[in-house]
Amino acid sequence: MAEVLLEALGFPTEYWASAPAPEPPSPLWALGSSLAVPGALLVLPVAAALIKRVLAPQLPAGAEKEAALDYGKHRTVVGLVAATWSRLLDENPATGAIPVEALLDAMALQSQSAQRIGGVMRLVRTCDEANMQRIRSSWEAHGRPSTIRELVECEKRSGVQRAPGRLKESATLALLWSTRMIEFWLGMVQVLADPLRLHSSSSSSTDLPAHASNVVYATTIEPFHGFLLRSTFRAALRALPSREEMLRRLAGRGAKSAAGGAKEGAKAAEEAEALAPLLDDCKRCSAVTARVVATLRGMLEELQLHDEQQV
């Protein structure tokens, strides 16, 4: 993952190609050793470049296409994501029996929609795209097996589990990382649907950016991030907008226009009414996303495929 983010920023790929394989994996020291300078000296420029890219005011690549998403009968983009995941699971109830291409399409839709929040979700999308590309490449290389389970089983037979808690670079590892990113999105959707989570968590954080960092990120992705990525993600998380602003962004122009023409006294009530469908969709999305994570993780557990490495 670290390689993907560095390449997205324009750092030469030979930095990584020339670095010796570290034990245990550490992108900071791999990068430092390849450049023959102390790794710590590289943290600031790399992290600063990542943060600058995340917080850049321009729209991310593909935003023009996102504005044209067809919601169909769904009221919000979150409702569309929830319905897509729900249909995929309902049509393929057996564990892991999800068609690979349909799974990739659903993952792409969720990632595309989530980045409307901005900030750290752009980093997440960069990782999502790399994971999806790795899954697709392996799928093609193995003759396009019908389901994600069949693909993972092919990789297992080829020895993808190279040691306890260590997977080779593969669709299996990319799928595992995808479940971590999906679980991060789940944590965000849960607090958007229910603000009481800000006060009921074990953390003392009562604002969403702090909750996202100290609770959601800390329990989903952070355990598998090394120093560089941990520092970068935490900086991006601190720049997240408030819960109310996130809801407005996910609601799109509809919520803004509904509230925009109201008189000041009725503005808050009208905006709350405009956001009500989104809150309902967040609740549905939360429930079905938890099923997605459980289904994919359950398949990997059943096949005894694990990875605990940091990147």
C-alpha cells in the first residue's frame, strides 16, 4: 500500500525496486536504505506531499463522472451502495460465492461514493483502486474463475500463504486489505447514522474527526500500518469535516438546495428534513456493510488465510 501512495505522488518506482526486502516489512526503512539516507529524514517530505494531495481543494480524478451517478429508485448515493451490496449478498448466499466482476463493481461504487466526504477517503480510494487492480489481474491470470472463493482457492493451492500470518502479494492479500478499508467505511457510516456513538465509545472523543482517528481507524486499519502510513492517515483524519458537513456532502445538491431558499428561522428544520432520507440510508448501509465484511472475512478464516504484516 505504501508503494501505491508513493507512486501516486510521483516518487520514482525504482526507489522501491532497488530496496532490499525488509524483515519485518517497513516502507520507511526500505525507502531509506535504497536512498542511503536515514529513513527518518524521508518522513517529512513524503508525509507532507501525501497530506497536501489529500487536502488539495480541487476535485479528485473522476469526480465529474461521480456527479452523473444514476441513483435509479434510490434517494441517495449511500442508498445505492446499500442496495448494491444487499443484492449481491442476497443473490449469492453461499460464503464467498460472489462473482468476481460483480464484487469489484460493488467495491468501486462504494469507494467512489465514499470519497465525497473528502480528506482521508481519497487516500482510502487510492488503496482501494490498487487492491481492485491486483484482484482483477490475478483473476485474469487464473483464467477468470467464476467466484471470489474460487479465485482465492486457486491462490491457496499455489502457496499464497508463505508463512503463518504472512501472505504473498496476491488477490487474497488485496481482498483482505479491501475488507479492512470496507470496515473503516462501516465505522464512518455507523457514526453518521447514529451520532450517539460519539459519546458511547470507550474513547473520550466527542467530535467526528477525533472519533474517526481514535476509534474507527485505530480498530480497523492502524494495527497494520507502519509509521509512515500511520502518520499520514492520522494527519488526514484530523482534517475531516464535521458530521453535519459530511452528511451534506453525501446528500449532494438536493439537501443544500432544499435548505438554501428557506428563511433563517426554518433553515435548520428544513435541512434536517432534507437529510432524513440519507440518515435512513446510512442505517441500511451500516447493516449490509457489516454483512459484507463478515462474509468475506469468514471465507478467508475458513480457508485459513491470514496476514498480520504492517505496511
